[in-house]
Amino acid sequence: MMRISVKEYEGMKETIEILQNPDLMNQIIKSERNIEEGNIKEMNI
């Protein structure tokens, strides 16, 4: 048996949901590609 905090458990659930969502994963891949290619804009927020 292993114990983890509720916060860590919720984070793991959210990660699994993202990994199982093809639309979100495609957006992440596209964003990573844009960063690698230097297609970014700097913003002061």
C-alpha cells in the first residue's frame, strides 16, 4: 500500500485526463514544436 496526499492524487488524475484527450495533446505537441522553432512572442504581463 502507498499513501499520497489528496493534492498529489488530484494532480495525477488531471494529468491522466490530459494525456487521454487527443485535442489537448495535439495542442501541446503543436505548442512544443512552435517553441522549438522559435515561433514565440514575449509578453509582459
